[in-house]
Amino acid sequence: MKLISWNVNGIRAVHKKGLLVPFIEKYKPDVLCLQETKAEQHQSEVDLPQYEEYWNSSTARKGYSGTAIFCKVKPISLIFGFSDELVKKYGLTGDSYGNPNAEGRVLAVEFKDFYVVTVYTPNSKEDLSRLTLRHKHWDPAFLEFCKELEEKKPVIFCGDLNVAHSPIDLANPKANEGKHGYTNEEREGIDKIISAGFVDTFRVFNKEGGQYSWWSHFANSRARNIGWRIDYFFVSKKLVSKVKGAQILPEVLGSDHCPVTLELF
């Protein structure tokens, strides 16, 4: 089984470039998880009859954020975002930028043997003005969300987590120390995910640096491979023995992010 996650930075933009459908036809994912779709389902203009489509689009701001999951097998159930209980427990009522719960950032589908979750984690912003929301509210709420699902069956979660976890996950760690995407608080969120028993699948197979999933548009960063690894596939420990491979696909163009993959036996 092949799963792919991709922050497309606007599904309509990638489709208009003629890059989305050929990508899907080439890699043939059984489950395709998208982030930053920036559209509602009826706006996508993508015709993929072989897939069931499920969308969690932003209701707060049109053409912003959003997630989607395309899958060949119809899921047992769907979950759109956090429960009211989690929102209340972690005080996720929003900030000056808006309400992250109304931005379509989390979508989960249930299959026979596991859940698949796609997530587009809020960016802490260049001035770190959203770091508190990220660190104190969003990250613990998302982790508890995944742990609640795991009580029923194993979990695979993927997406743009907007953080490089360790020095090998970005090209210039010293220069970016303490900056958004590489603060101690954001990295702590990944530490807690790992401590809770979830496994970063790419690092099971590759312990080296130099492999990234996002590049700035500035200074020809992608061609120079001055990037960050901020897109992940995590799995419950129970699923690690079923993981066949995990890759980053930097050759796939169309977005400032590239897809990441997970294959299961």
C-alpha cells in the first residue's frame, strides 16, 4: 500500500500547471493526503474517478489552508478537525489571525486496520506571533487527537508540520536557531510526538541530512537545495514492522513543497 502526502500550496494552481494528474498517474498512491488545498471540492477542477474524495476546507477564509484525502477504498468513517472537548480543553479558540479550527487543518479517515490523518499545522509566523498558539494549544491538542484515535486502532499521520525537528532537517541550522520553524518550542512538539510512541518513518530508513521537502522561493533555494524537512509521515509503533519504505520526492514540481511517501507491506 502506498500513501503520499503533499502540501500543494493551492490545488488549483498545481492542476493548472498540468502537474497534478500526471503526478498521480505516475506514482499511483492508494491514499493521497493533501495540505494547503486553498479550495473547496467543487473548485478543484480535478477529475479522479478512481478515488473517493474527502475535503476539509477553510470556512473562515476562502482560498486559504485546507486539507483533503483521496483514497481508492471507501473509508469506514471520517473525522473533520478536533472535537469540541479538545478545543475547550486546550483553549483553541483562536487568536488575532483567526480560529485554526475553522481553517480545515485536520482530516482523518478510518480504514479497517488503521486511521490516516492529514494535518496542516499552523505556522508560528516570522515574528513568532503565533508561537504560543502553536506550542501551548495546537501541538498538545493534535497529539491528544492522535492518541485518542490510537486507543481504537493504529494511526498514520502525515502532513506539513511547519517545523524542522533536528539539525539535519534543514540546510542552515545555526543561522535559523530560534527562528520560526526551528524554535525550541516547535521542536519540542516533535519530541513529544516521538515520546508518545509515534515513529518518524523517513528516519527509520535515512539518518543523513541534505534531504528536504520545502524550499524558499528566494535566492534560487530549491536549485541549490537550501531547504527544510518539514513534511512527515509518523506511524504508531504497532505499524513500524509493516513499513516497507519512506521517501522524499524532490524531483516532483508544482509547489514550494515536494511530496513525501510511505509504503506498507
